[in-house]
Amino acid sequence: MPAGVSIGYDAVGIREVAAETDVAVTTIFSHFASKEALVFEQDEDFEQRLTQAVTGRAPHEPLIPALRREIQALVRHCTADSTAPVWRMIDASPALRQYEESMRLRHAESLATAIAADLDSPQTTTACRTIARFVIDAYSLAREAADPETAVDEIFQMIEAAWAVTCPSRAFTGTA
């Protein structure tokens, strides 16, 4: 393809990807469940980082500030100039947007499970699932904002307020 010519994600098949990377199609599928999973190769790392923010924090560290720090780090990473072409590709592809949405729902469920376990709850409560979805959506909204860091701060003020109402004994009482 001539330099500067770009074709969309949906126009490229897995065979072309395999040929370009000089690997067999079966090799690609042994590492990735789908073509979309190739684009979101750090999906599992993202999910693990969020659950680790819950399970790996210091014993007396409040939950929401730990999640805020992790979301801030993830947003900084994904808003770096080098990631702009990938996000443009994702935004332009219905298949990738749909895959990203399914990832967000899965990440929210994993995070809700980690939060419920942190609360010693035998099940994932509606409150845990709601806060988890807010956190996952904070990432998406901040990534798309003109000022991502300010967006994270604004969103987490709302998350903190919701958490304080839901779990007052576990709410963070200091400043962010």
C-alpha cells in the first residue's frame, strides 16, 4: 500500500494481518480470540490493574482514592499522543466500538466482584456493581475529554459522594 494511504480496520481481514506479521492465522488465534482482541491486546492487563487497585492497596487505604489513582494512570497512558491513531481506528469501527463496550461490561463485573470481596460481601451487590460501572465509565469519559485529568477529578468527586452515601463506614473522609 502506498505511504500515507490508510484503509479502515473493517476492510482488513485476519489473513492480511497474519501475512503482514509473517505468522499463521492459527498462531494469531492461539493468542487472540478474535481480530478485535488484537486491537485490545492489553485488555487483561487493564482488568487486572483495576482489580489489583482494590485487592493490593494498603490495609487502611480507602477504596475510591486507590481506584482514582489507577484510573488516572490508565487515562494518562491512553491519552498519550502515540495512542491517538488507535483510538481513531476504534472510534471509526462499529465492530471495535461494540467489542470495547463488551470489555467495559466485563471489566465492571470483575471490579464489582473485587469490591464485594473487599467488603466481605457474599455476593456482588447492586452498590458494588454500580460503583464499578461508574469507575469504568470514568475511564471512558475522561479518555474522551478535552482535559482528561480534570475529568477524572470531577467524575471521582461524584463517585466518592455516591460511595459515601452507599457505604458511609468505608467512605474516604480526606481530600483527594
